[in-house]
Amino acid sequence: MVTDGPRHLALVGTTASGKSALALAVAREEPRLEILSVDSMQVYRGMDIGTAKPTPAERAAVPHHLIDLADPAEDFTLARYVAAARDALA
């Protein structure tokens, strides 16, 4: 359970180890939690296959951030990612 005040949790691990499923399960149990994706490919619109991007139903159940921010032809720089992440955390 999350206590008062801003807290950030990080789930880390190897590719396809179940991080996203665990994050979703935890966030469904604690409605104050939101998911901030750090996947380098999930920021691109239309790249749903092969990225394990959350389904529309999963995104409706738990707020997700930093998904579908850019078209695949766009440069998406670290500076742009950091700015978007700061906005999401605020």
C-alpha cells in the first residue's frame, strides 16, 4: 500500500520477464498508482506488435504515461523523453 506523499517505484529486469504484468497487477490493487513506461519502442505510435504495449483495456484500467508520443519517422531524443517524464511525474 502506498503511503502519503510522492513515491516512485521501479520494476527492473530482463526483457520478457513479466515486469509489465506485475506493474499492472500492483496498480490495479492500488488505485493511486500509475504506470510510466520506459520502453524505448512504446513511445512510438503504431508499434504495437513486438513491444508488449498495454492493450486499450489495460490503459483504461490504469493510467499509463509515455506511450504513443511520437510517429516512428520522428526523432525521439532523450531530452524529449526526460521532459515528457517530468511532466508525467508532476
